[in-house]
Amino acid sequence: MKYGLDIKSEGILDFVSLGALVHRLDPGIIPFRKATECKIHVSGGEFNCAANLSDCFHLNTGIATAMVDYPIGDLIAERVKAMGVKPFYKKFKHNGVNGPNMATVYSDQGYGVRAPVVFYNRSNEAAAQLKPGDFDWNAIFAGVRWFHSGGIFASLSETTGELIVEAMKAAKAHGVVTSFDLNYRAKLWNIWGGQDRARSVVRRIVENVDVLVGNEEDLQLGLGMPGPEISSKSKLDPSAFFGMIDNVVAKFPKVKIVATTLREVHSTNHHSWGAVAWMDGKTYVSPTCELNIYDRVGGGDGFASGFFYGLLSGEPEQEAVNLGWAHGALLTTFPGDTSMATVDQVRAFAKGGSARIQR
């Protein structure tokens, strides 16, 4: 047993996630109120991890999610296929007028002192209608090594969190390692329950989780863990995060790993970047680097997927953290939410590579 986890050495699928697929409309640095054109990115916090692990790290991955039979669904399904992710779809039929829909996320990138802006249209979202009983977990988890979900999917409705709990319990029954990204989004929770409901749902999920991803704010808002007030300390100082871990593992003793990114925002296009992890009683801190940001969306998922790759590959603990840190950093240099990096680029950067031209 390594890292405190019992990870299967092989499987039909290395990684399966549960979450919502969305399409993100991106006008670049132009605010939406002035936009005349957009790029379309296929995304979803849980999908991003599966896509990154498949496309960059060459693992066999899948996603359990909702799919709607209409052109937007076709566009999204094509991208899932292109990223090499095996779909387990609960299918919905669009009525030609108001849905069910695949959610839309709108995000302009901002620039310099102007911050990025993100807002949603998740009206009549198919994924929010997913509920316990919609997937045959016994069939899905046969031969799976790792299962992952996240707080964004949990926040969509009264049934999605219950579905995650069902899936987590089924995964544990099949000897599958489980992970959860807290990803607390107040906008989404406030629609139907707010912070108190979020905590009651997320706590029941985390009772079945081996690997938890989230920063000190996520731990406080999503789990209700006591933590420090907003500090004047550098955002790259891991002491506040590590100071919360004892309370987390006392409350949730099945959790063996807690990890997060560290990001200090100097401007929209300049961040200082690091990562930390508590792993089976020991702490690990990545190097830090200065990022020139092209598109920051998906950087956290980039860290998580690189980190999961390191664990699934049996890398030393510090190397696993560094792989996550490196992949998250590289992901911010590409447009879109999913990786365009190669595993060789990630490994080179994790070992102290630079931006010198490769000939």
C-alpha cells in the first residue's frame, strides 16, 4: 500500500469521473457586452480530469454524465470522443424549445487589471436531472482503478449530490480509489440551498473519499472546517492549509490525501503558482513559478489530473505533487479547459525545465 491508498496495479479503465459536460463560450479578452464572436470549449470540472489523463498522460478514462440528443450535444460528444474518453451516457431528448439542455458557461478572459468574468446558463440542465439509479455502477466499476467527482456537480440539484454518494459507495465496494474536488461555487449552491445545504451534502460525500482536492477556503465553505481569517500572508504560504488538515482527517478518517494549488494573482495575466499536499501524515510542497497566463480556466483541474497521474503511476510523493503543479502551469498557457500538453513536456517542467526553444 502506497500513499495510504490501495491502488489497483491495472484495470480496464484507469479513471472514471462523474459530472456535467458543458460548453464554454469564450470571446477572449473582449467583454461579452461588446463581443461579436466566441470560441467554443467543451468543459466540466470532472470531465477535464478524465480528458487530461487520456490525452496528455495516455491513461484509459471514462465519464458518467448526461447527454442531450440535439446539435449542442453532438458537438460536445464529438469532443469527448476526440479526447479519448469513454462515455457512459444517460440520454435525454431535447423537445426543440426549452430543453433539457447542455449547460452553457460564459467567460471573458479579462486582461491586466481587469479580472475574468464567469457566469452561467444552466436552465433546465440535463445533468442536474441525474439521480441515483441512473447508472449501473456494478458494470461501470468492474475493472476501474480510480473514481472522481466534484463539488460543482454536487451543487446542481437535490439529486446530483445523492448520485455522487451512491457512486462513491459503489466504488468503495469494488475496491476503487475515490477522489473529490470540493470546488465550492457559491453562485450554484445559493440557487437551491446555500452554504448550509452545501455542507450537509458535501460532508456525506467526503465520508467515502480517499483523496480530497481543495484549498483552505473550500475546506471552510464546503466542509465547515474551522480555519484562519483572511490573512496578509502570501497566498503561496502553505501554513494555513496544513494547519487545517488535522481537523479534516479527524472528522473524515478515510481521507488519506489532501492537496491543492497555491496561486497569488498579481494581475489577470501574471500569477505566482505552487501546489501542496498532505499525504498519509506527511507534507509536500512544489516549487513555485511565475505564470504568464493565456487562459486560466482549468488550471486547478490540470493540477488535479497531473497529481492523480503521478499517484496512479506509482511516482514518489514529491514527484506526484510536482507533476500536478507542472501540468496545471502548462494548462494555463493553452486556450480552453483541457490539456494540449504532452507528458514529456510535463515531466520536463516538473524537473525544472524552462521555456527555452526545443529543437
